[in-house]
Amino acid sequence: MLVLLLSHFGLAASVPFVARRLGRATFVLAAAAPAAALVWAGFRLAEVVSGGSVTASLAWAPQLGLWFALRFDALASAMVALVAGVGVVVLVYCSRYFERDEPGLGRMAGLLVAFAGAMLGLVLADHLLALYVFWELTTVCSFLLIGHRRDEESRHAAVHALLVTTGLGLFMLVGLVLLGQAADTYRISALLAEPPEGGPVSVAVVLILLGAFAKSAQVPFHGWLPAAMVAPTPVSAYLHAAAMVQAGVYLVARLAPAFADVAAWRPLVLSVGLVTMLQGGWRALREDDLKRLLALGTVSQLGLLMVLFGAGSRTAALAGVAVLLAHGLFKAALFLTAGVADRQTGTTRLDGSTGLWRRMPGLFGAAVLAAASMAGLPPLLGYVGKEAAYEAFLHEGVPALVLAGIVAGSILTVGYSVRYLWGAFGGKPHTLTAAPVPLPRVLGLVAPAATLALASLGLGLLPGEVHVLAAAYADVFAGGEEYHLALWSGWTPAFLLSAVTIAAGLALHPLRQWIEGAVVRVPDAGAVYRATLRGLDLAAVTVTRRIQVGSLPVYLTVILTTLVATPGVALVSHGALPSTLRLWDTPVQLMLGLLILTASAGVAVARRRFTAVLLLGAAGYGVAALFVVHGAPDLALAQFLVETLLLVVFLFVLRRLPPRFLEARQRPPVSHAGAAALAGLLGVFVGGFFLLAATARRWPSVSAGYLDRAREAGGTNIVNLILVDFRALDTLGEVSVLAVAATGVASLVLVAWRGVGGGDGDPAMTEESEKRRRRRLTPRAREAPRRRWLAAPYGPPLGPRSVLLEAATRIVVPTALVLSAYLLLAGHERTGGGFAGGLVAGMAFVLRYVAGGRYELTAAAPVRPASVIGLGLFVAAGMAVPGWVGGGEIFAGTVLEATLPVLGHVKLVTSFFFDLGIYLVVVGLVLEILTALGAQVEEEGGLAQ
Amino acid sequence: MRPNKTGALAWLPELCWLVVVWVLLWGSVSPLVPLTGIAIAAAALWTARLPRPAPLTGRLRPVRLLVYVGDLVGELFSSAVQVSWQAIRYGGPAGGALVSVPIRAHSGGLLLVTANSVSLTPGNVAVELDRENGRLFVHGFPIRSEREVEDLRRFVVRIEARVIRAVGSPQDLRAIEQEEKRR
């Protein structure tokens, strides 16, 4: 099963690359994955219908109870049949439906397969969190596929679907977690075997139902489904009829055996389902667009499915499985025929005058079969399901209202089935040319729809087989009734109701003009959604205006006051100072401490920003020196480098700020004395905190074993080993956060400044002025060889060019790079590591930027900083894989040693590559900062000129 | 001047320097270190994407190099004392001056060594080099009189001469000697 799932995603990732060569045949290739799933399910079916199940699991993080567990049982098999079967048909249909030059074919094929894989994972998942992940994956696929055309309408529809389904999906996540905690297991099979009880479970169930309702387009969250019809028709057929929207129904069906008796379950599911069924059916009858009619029909049918699976009785569950299968088949088939009709007539308006039934009898036949199944006519599968549904609710103990609702909904269903056929195929072809044009590729388009329609017929004729499968699921419900799915169960009340339904439904068609004109106000879900969004925007703006005053001093004051006030008070009231306190180890520490204090106090009283920055740097270097004295060269190195980089960054920022903190007669947002007092308090708090934290240890330190482990990890520098080996996962997390934050900030800066002014950096302009400058020179000067020190002959960002700076840069840069390589390689044994190495290399780029400007930077590193960061993260994260795949733990390192003829003893520790990743991330970050800040500074210069 | 070295050969001195740095960093001369050093140095030069270095035209004269170094070290001490005294005796803002000094060396490398030697000495910073007009601009501190300006100028010229004698090309050396004879 794992292989099956992986093959979906593997194929999804690879098909876009062959799409250019294969063209539309890509879709056929893509169909291989769902086809394999279908075949596999077919072979395992026998095992499942006898009540068994196939399981597979992969330990993800067993310590945390995270298992990647899959389980294939009767309910899953019905869903897999739908997902994979309809998937294959739709993909084949795609290969004929799209034009050869349709943009984004490969992307679409990849997304469809990825969706099939996500859906497969969803129905197979035996772990609540895995289910949630696949659930959201299907949403993401749906979002991307709805937005395929990339116009305004598609975009709105895609966002609508995404917001509604993921928004309520979050509620569902909370519910899933509550449920998992209450049951003390996240395994769905274990959870169903011993359902937990209690207050949290009721809450959890309601939250989960909310998510399921949104996914399956139940009132009041149904608005996104009709809007999603802007997607290409095959997408609608697959995601929004057969597969994705059934996910909510699937979840209800999955949980019903255990939780149908929770107090809130039945009232909620039955009422929402019934209202949805009636509302969708009524609106479908009034709809005049083919695809939206089908979508509203889907909404209605999903309501019926909710009622059936939510009822929690055996007969209803039998009916549910039958209707689930039937609906997937007939609705996909109808969408596919709608797609052909659209292609042949050029419109999806339904005006009842296409005359398509004469021109395309094969297609018409398929549509009739599918629509008959939808309307519940014998001998199709839809009829079998509907009979069972009536039967289920004819029994006592269920409110008669439910039965009445279902009958009414079914009457509407018959009505809109007829309306669809009439609208898509009916009438005389008076608007078209007399002689029908030969229709190209028609077989390839009709065959998929016909396949699905015939499957409806075939399964309808074999109700016994469907029953075996459905019963394997439904038998978990306790219930005395011994109902069998069948085409003919005798002159039962259910049969009579069916007859009435069909007659009444057919009678609706002649009344269509009255229905279309009838004034029945049904609340429009789209309007509700838009109003909600507007309200949200308004609330956000109001809250932001109140809270975000836009003053950094005020923000800092609030944050720091909170810090001092809450943990600080706790510290004073509960903390106890250690009994013995050594003031210093060597007098040097005292000197350094005084230096740092003086510099810090200087920052507080400085009037000029530049002075403050320099003093800040002095304090930082002082701290680094303290590290040295304390015997922590790694920390000191990092501190020195960061301090230096910080100074450069400050210099860039200072360019944009006035030289003094306060202009004359300017009132500070936070009073100077207050800020100084707060800073002092904060310093005392932090110092006291560290003092207490260091002495409050009760358990033996975790670092005690590090020395012994260091040899095992193949290194001697413990600081580095902690970073890249013992605590690699922490480091990866930190680096990722850093990368995300830096990228975010950099993009904000770049976005804010893009398009402002022309700037002075135009190479052609600079070259021109350079020529002019040379013409003004004295003869002697002109003869002097004009040597180039740097790669790009244009000016620096700040001030005029400096030959001295350029030359120094030219000489220092290669050496700095060698030093950075040394730090990177030596980190395992001595002072150094990827972070320090990356900073040194970054410093080389800083130097080149300061000396040569933006073009020099581009010449030095002709790559996008984001790519460097991404590559670094990839390399670092990639290091997790070998250890994990090798059966050990993630980030488990190996020491490769060899004695080579000339070179002697060579040792390579695999965690070096993790360090390399960090190195790249840091270099990328520095480049990103330079690009962002530098662009801003140069823009500023351009404006000033 | 020697004919232009072409291609990879021009990079050789810089490559050697980088390998030396590498070996010093590791503090080991087992065959592995210099060999990886060559690879790393080549990679560093390649990734730096800098323009080709100028061909070396200078000659190394060890005795005169010692003289230059000795002079510089002496100057470091004396000007350190001067600046400290200035800070202790007077305190607060003191006078400084930007002094333009005519220079004679032709090769960029010599100019650089000169400028950086000047910058090394406390109180003095070589601010800018105008090669077209053969001038070095030095900011000196403390400077309170015209005489001290002349002192600074003489110091720069002296250091330049020492540098040229130590590592300058024969051509530069001849120019210096002729000039001094003329005086």
C-alpha cells in the first residue's frame, strides 16, 4: 500500500517533466498510478468482503506515537474503487478533452495524480493525523486545480474553496486531537474498537462534523462548490463530484459506528443533511448552467449521503454505500457528458435547444443512463440505493420528518435529472447548421462517460455483489433488520414510495417555468461567505489600528515591560540566590565587565545614532572577549562575526535615519528616563534569571554524557557536535525559522522599494560617466594603466569609489574564502563550524558589496540568495534521510574512515554535510540581507540625485 | 616590464599564498593538507570570480625588507605614544588634517603596501588614492601646525621609499635613486 501511495506522488512529481514531449498522452501515463491502485484493490477485495482488512504501517516517530498506518477494509475498498476507478476514466478523458496547446498540461496531470494519491491516502489512513494531512492535501490540490485558468473568477473560486474547507478543517483538527487525547490513541481502528466517552468527545465529534460538512459542501458551507465549477470540467467531474467532496461523507461513515450514539450526532447530521438535500435540489431545478446544475445536484446528493451514513443503522449504511458508489459513477459520467456538450456547442447554458441527442446518440445514451441512475430508476444502481434508503427510514424509531424529507429531496432529484437531459440534449438543432459537422475525437470523449454509465447499469443488475461489499461495512451496526440490497423486494412501501417519487418528479418538468419564476428566497451561501470575509477584513483593520500604533519604542516597551513584570516578579518572589557566589575567575573578567557596562551606559546617553551603534558594537565585542576568557572560543568566534555583520547592517540602516535620535523640541514616544530604567531592569532580570537557572538544577546535566559520545560521533569539538549531531533536529528547526524570517523580511523590504525611482545603478549610465571622467584627466593620468581590482567596474553604494578599499577587497576575499572553508572543515575537531564559516564567507561578500556595489555583488554571486538558502536547507534536511532509511534514527551520522596510499588517514563524518547545509544557509542569508538593504540604500541614493 | 603572463599562470602566486594560509591554519604538513589546500585554494579563486591579478614585477630584497619592517614597527610605537599623550594631555576634540602627498611608485601593489603601512600607524589613515594624478590623501592626527603637516608628508614619502627598496621593481628603484641623487 505504501508503494502504491508513493507511486502516485512519484508520478505526480515526474509527469510535468515529460509533458512537453508527450503532450496530451501525459494524462494516459498519469493514469497508470490510479490504475495500479484499482488492480491492487481488485485483488484484495475478496479478503475485505469477508470482514478482514489489509494493513501496513511505517514507524515515523514511534516515541511520539506517530505511525504512518494504512488500513484497507470494506468502506475503504468502496472509496478506493471510486477514487481509482473514476480517476483512471477521468485521466483518459483528459487526454482527449484538452486542446494540444492547452497551457499547463503537465501541471494539471501532475496535480490530478497527486490528488488521486492524497485521496487514496485519506481513505486508507488509519491514523487521525495522517488522515488530516491527506485531507488538507486534497484541499490544496483542489485549490490549485480550481485556479487552473488563473483569471479573476477562478482565483476567487479557488480562494473561496480553500478558505471554507481549510478554515473548518482547523476545527476538525482540534476535534481530531481532542478525540485522540480522549482515547489515548490516534489509530482509527483502535479508536473505533473502543470508542472513548465523555464531555470532550462530544465536543470533538461536533468539531469533526463541522470539518466534514465543509468538505462535503453541506449547508451552510456549500457555497464554494457551485463556485468551483469554473475549474476545467474533468476536474469538476473528479474532485467535485466523485472523490474529494465525498471525503466528508467518508469521515462520517468511518466514525458513525462508534459515535452515532453521541447525543449531538444524529440531530446535527440528520438536520444538516436534510436541509442540504432539499436546498441543493431546489436550486438545481432553477439553475440555468449545466455544470452548476450538476454541482447543486451534488450538494443535494451529499446531503442524502450524510443522512444515510449519519443515521447509524444497518439498512441506512447499506443504502449509503450503494448511493456512494452510484453517485460517484453517475455524477462523474454526467460531468463528462456536460464537458462534451460544452465542447460541441460552445456553451454550458442550458436552453433546451441544442438538439445534441440527434447528433450524438452515443453520448445521449450514456447521459440518459447516468441521469436515470441519479433519478433512481430501475434497474440502475441509484435505484437500488434509493430503495434501501426508503426502507431504512420507514421503520419506527426514526422521525417521519426524515423520511418525508428524503422523499421530497428525491422528487427534486428526478426533476433536475430530467432538466439536465432536456437542457443539454433536447430540442431541435435549429441554431446549428443543417448538416452536422463531423466531430473529431468523439469516441475518446464519449467512451469514458459511457464506461461510467454502464458501470452504474452493471452494478445495478448485480445488487447481490454490491450487497456483499456494503454489508461487510454495514454489519458493524447492531440492528435486527435483515435487509438485502436488491432490485425487487416485493410490493413493499418503499417500492410504492419510489413509484410516487418518479411520477412526481417527472411532473415537475412541465412546471419548470413556474419554478424558475417562483419567488422562494433561499439564503445565498456565496453572499454569506462574502459578508463574512468583509466583516473579517473590517475587524482586522479596526483591531490593527488600535493595537499596531506603528512605533517601535512603544512595541518594545510593551514587550519588555511584560517580560520584566511577569516572569520577573515570579523570579523575585520565588527565586533564591545561590549560597556561594564567585564574583570572577580572573580580574580580566572584571575589566571586561566594566567595559561592557560603560559601553552599554554610553548607548543609553548617546545623542547620535552612529555613536550608539559603535558603542553597541563595543559592548558586543566585550561579551565576545568574555567568552574567550571563559574558554568558549566557538561562542566567541560566532559573537565576533555576528557583531561585525551587525555593524555593517546598522550602517546601511543608518543611511535612512536622521543622525540624531531626537530632533530639537521633539517629544519621544517613550520618555528617555523611562526607557533607560526599563533597560536597566531588564538587564537585572536577565542576569538574575541566568544566575538562578544555572543553580536551580535538580537533575544531572544532560551534557554529562557528551564527552563520551563525542568519540562515537567522530569529533572533538563538543559545541559543534551538539549543533550538528546530538541536537541536529533543533538546529534544523532554528535554521529553518531563520531562513523563513529572513526571506520574509527581505521580501517585505524589496516589495516596499521595488518600482521607486530609477536608481543610479544603470550599468550603461555608469559606463558613460566613467568615459566622461577619463576625458577630463591630465595626459599623465590617462596613460596610467587603469587597473581593475574588482569584477564589476561600477561604484559602491555609499559615497565615491575608493581604490584602496577595492584593492584591499581584492586581496582579502580569496583568503577569507579559504578561511571560511577551513572553519567549515575543521569544525568537527577544532573551533569553527558551518555557522562561523558561513559568516566569514558572508563577510567576504559584504566587503565586495561595500567596495563595489550591487553589480559587484551580482558578479560575485550570480545566484538568487533564496536559492542558496533553499539549497542549504535541502542539504541539511537531506542529512536526516540516510540514518532514517538505514533503519536507525533520523540524523544518525556515520564516520567514514580510510587509509589512502599517499594521503594517509582520511576521515569523513557524515554530519559534515549538515554543517555544509548550515554554511550555505548563512551565506544565503548574508546575501539576502545585502540584496534587500543594499537595494534600498541605492534606491535612496538614486532619489537623492 | 615583463611580457604579460597569460592564462592560469597569472594566478599562481595567489594560489601559493592561499595554500600557505591553508597549511598554517591546519598547522600540519602531512601530504593531505597541502593537497586539499591546492583544491580549496583553486575552488576559492574560482568561486570568487575576481579579475586576474596583476603580474608580479617586484623583486624581494631581504635586507631592505628588514629595514622597512623595522622602520614601520618603530613608527608604530612612536605614534602610539604620541596619540596617547594627545588623549591624556589634552583630551576632547583635537585637530586633524587631510594631507595630500605626491607619490612615485607605479605599481598598484606598492602603492597599496605604502597606503596600508601609513594606515597601520596610529593616528594616520590613508583615505584615498588618486593614481591618475599620483597623489595619496592621508588624514593625520594630531596635527596642530604646518610643521606637523610637513612631518607627516615626509613620513609617507620615507615609508614609500622603504617599500620600493624592499619589494619594488628595478624600474621603480631606479626612479627613486635618480630622484634622491638630484637632491
